Amino acid sequence: MEEAEGLESGSAGADAAGASGVDPVAIALALSGASREDANTFLKKQGALIDDQRHHLREQFKHLHLSVWEKRLGVFLRLATAAVGVALASAIGLVAWNASQADGTVVDTFSVPPQFIQAGITGEAVADDLTSRIGAIRDVAQNNSVSASQNVRKDSADDIKVEIPETGVSLGQAWRYLRLWLGHERHLSGSVRLIGEGKIALTVAVNGERAATVSGGDLDKLEQQAAERVFASVDPTNLVIYLLASQRPTESLAAAERYVQTAGPEGRANAFSLWADMTRLGTGDMPLAFARASRAVAANPKFIAGHREMMWAAALMGHDEAALSQAQLTANLQDQDQPRAMRGRAFSQFTADAANERDLALGDFADGMSRDDCLSCPSYSGNRAEFAARAHDGSAGRTLVSEIAAEQFEGAARTNLDAKVARARYFSEVNVQDWPAAAASARSYALIISTDAMRHIGTTTVRLLTYPLLAYALARGGDITGAQAVIDATPGDCYHCVRTRALIAAAAKQWDRADTGFAQAIHDAPSLPFAYADWGQSLLVRGQADAAIDKFKLANQKGPHFADPLEGWGEALMAKNQSHLALAKFAEANKYAPNWGRLHLKWGEALAYSGKRDEDKQQFARAAQLDLTPSEKSELARHP
């Protein structure tokens, strides 16, 4: 063990000597046999050697530090080079991406004869004129459409004159080449030629496709004709909208038909939907409009505009079950499944239209009032006024009507608003049983939608929209003969027309005819709650409370947010001396028609019959603040 330790110690000493370049054992032996002078000399030499070694080590450390910094600098330079490379690649990628997104129509400088140039009509001036005219067409279309339209601009890329070294190509030209290569721009080029004394030929072509030539003596008119032809080729949808908005319905319908004939597979659904729209708006032929919209949906079942056209055409034929079906289908469609021009604003507009139709069909008037889709749009303001009236909220209905009447609109928009105001007033007057006023509002409504501004909807549509309202008001006002004459002029397959025939029979106490009419209406539109509720009220008047409750239950199943059958159910329970059970029905109806005077009156009576004297006073006080019919006011007066 000791030998091992000695060996290890010796080995360690040898290592130390090797490290310093001096053998300690040799030094000790040398010093033991040397004189003091020699020892001192030797020690001085050793000290100098150590100093040299220290200096050498310091220099090595300096070189080591420099080497470390050199390596760090190398790493930094490599990172910087990589960062510059990434930035350059990103910049190139961004430029390429922007070029790939280039879209719209670019108008190139036109070729014109020398005589025109001398007169100041240069090729650039013609390009400017066409750019402005196409832009104006686009603006009109966008103001009357929810379909997005491509931008139009004059080509100005060559205005950037900085050249790329050793290429002779300006930055503007390079950017133009990138857009042409990667983007989707369409370039419009053309020429102006003299073809005779005072006659001009203006030729235009988009992306080198088949050129179109218009001729005549007025360059301004030729430019407008050329602009419309160009817009038709690059945006056929909005060209149709532009023509309709410009009071050219015949041309609009013809343009829609041409679009159907030229549309490819991707545009086929949109083309048929647009054709259906123009058929509905331009001719009033609702069955034909429905058929054409059906072809749009057949081409693309996810295309929301096709479903909306089917919905509106069905509603304007009085086929409310089919209209509701299309409105409900729309709720399952997705924005991302639509063509690009129909996404965003257009999709939101279409879904709002469907929700509006659904609420009208199911009696969900509270939802229609609360929806905030496009509250600034005239049509939606008018719809909310009707929703308020049909939710028995007279105050809100009158406020909305006053606001709408003060709106500054002209033309078709003003006519549309006036029509909606007349409908809202009608339902408000029905609520208080002012039958002469309701009849006057129905006539006013018919007159408004029969004017030139809305002549496109057709005579049949005018009748099925207005005659049921007028006939009901006449019947409830006691003119059964007049009511029957009006309703006889309506189609036999119109849901609300069939309903109104039954209501007129009920007003005349012709109960068998009434029951037959209600049954027919339910057969025609089994998903709508109104005929069930009407039948229930008719049975309640006859004193058949149990049968009435059966109908009110069915009405509530079809339209769970429709307050009228819930209130009628409560009254039927009261007729069976079950006022304590009626309280729950009145409370539920209050969720959907909180400002209905009759509801609070009957609720108060049910509370009184149930012995809840403090609570009944609250309901009677609330009823006194709301709209009541003359008979309801007399009834309320009997409750102190």
C-alpha cells in the first residue's frame, strides 16, 4: 500500500515537473552540492525562466481571448447573413403574394388616330374616360347589391421609373410583369378609328379575348356602351344589378339570361339565382322565378342566394310552408361555402332575410324586434315596426312608424318603406279593433304596392298580399258580403287567403265553413302556427274550451315563441274554472309579448280568481298603461 502511494506521489511529481519544465528533485540535488554563489545564480536563472514562462502564458491567454471573440464574431456574421437572407426571402415572398392577389380590371392606354391626338383626345384620355365610366357602373351596382365587385383602375405601373441594374427594366414594369404572371387582373385594351365622315369605331378587348366594336358619331355615347360591354364581361352579376337600378328592367332581364347561357360550372348557380331575381323583380312571374331559383339550388345546394330566391318567390305566391322550409335550410349554410363575391356582407344580408322570414312564419315577433341586423336599412326598420305591432306592442310600433315616416328616402326605397308603414299601422289598428282604420290602412297598402315603383310584383301578388288584410277588417267590422267579395279574388293556394276565408266564416258564425277553412290552411302549411291558433279562438268563442286547448297546444308546438296561442290557452283554462293553471300560460306569453294589454288584463283576472289580490292589482295597473280595445277597457273598469 505504501509502495503504491509512493509510486503515485512520484508520478505526480513527475507530472508537475513536466508541466513547469523544471525537475524539483534535480534542483534539490544541484543546490545541495553547489556553493552559495552558484545557487544564487541558478535561482536567478530559474526566476527569469519562470518570468518568461508567465509572459508566455499571458500571451497565450491574449490569443485565446482573441480566438474566442473571433469565433463569436463569426457566429454573429453567420446569423446576420441568415437573417438578411430570411428577410430578403420574406420580402420576395410578400411581393409575390401581393402580385398573386392582384385582381380587377386594368385599363391600358388606347390607340387613337393622329387627328384625335391633335385635338387633345389622346389614348391615355380615352383610357381615363373608360376607367371612370366603368367605375361609375360599379358604384351604382354596389349601392344596390350585396355582391362584391372587382376594382377598376387605369394602368399606371410604368410611372415608377427607377430601373433595376443591368436589366433596363423599371420597378414599375417588373411589378406589372409579376401581376400579369401571378395575379388575376384583366387588362382592357382597345383603339379608336375613323370609319367615315363623322363616324367613329371604338373597339375594346379584355385580355386579348374576342373584341367588341361599337360605332357612331358621339364618342361619349360610344364610351358608355363600351364600358357596359366591358363590365358585362368582367362582372356579369353586377352589370345586371346596374341595369335594374338604372330603370332598365328589360335589359336587366336579358343580361341575366345571357349570363345563364355563358356561365361556366362554377358560376351556374349564381347565374340562375340572378335570373330568378330579375324574373321576380322585372316580371312578377313568381312561379317562373321559383323554378329558375330551383335550378340554382340544384346546381349548388349550398348556394345561399338560390335558397333566398326560392324563399321569396314562394312567399310571394302565398306558399308559406315552402318559404319557411327555405328559410330554415338557410340557417345550416356556411359563409365559407359561398362564392367569394357572396361572402361576408352578402352572406350576412341573406341570413338576415331568412331569419326575418322564419320569424314571420312562426310568430316569433319578439326575436324579429330584437335582431340588430342592418337596423339602418330601410326594409329592416319597416319589418321591426310590423314585428312590434304583431307582438301587440302598440307604443313601440307607433314610435317605429314615426321614425320611418321621417326617413329621407326617395324612389323605390321610399315606396318600400311606405308599404311597410301601412302594414304596421294595419296590425296596430287590428290590436285595438279599430276596423274602419284597419280597412283604410289595408287599402293604402294595396295602393302603394300597385304604383309604378313596385309594379314589377304583379297583380296576383298585390292581391294575395293585401286582400286578406282588407277582407278580415271588413268582416270584423260587420261587412261580411264585402269581405267575401274581396277574398274571392285571391288565389286558392295562398295560405293566408285560405286562413282569411275561414276567419270570415267564423265572423259570420258559419262554423262548418270555418272549420273546413282552418283544416285546409293547416293542410297547406302544417308547420305554421296561425291557423291552429285561429281555430282555437273560434272554438273558444263557441264555448268549446277543451277543443280550443287542443288547437292552442298544437299552435304552441309549431310556434313556441308565438304569444297568441299561449294567451288563448290561458283564457280557455279560465273558462274551465282553472285560473290557477292559466297563470303559467300568461307568464309564458309575457316573455314574448310583454306589452300586450289584453294579456295583462286576463292575467289580472286569473290572479283575482285565484285569490291573489295584491298581485292582480299590479297586472290591472299594467293593463291600464297599454293598448286595449273598447270592450277590454270596459272589462278593466269593473276591476277596482
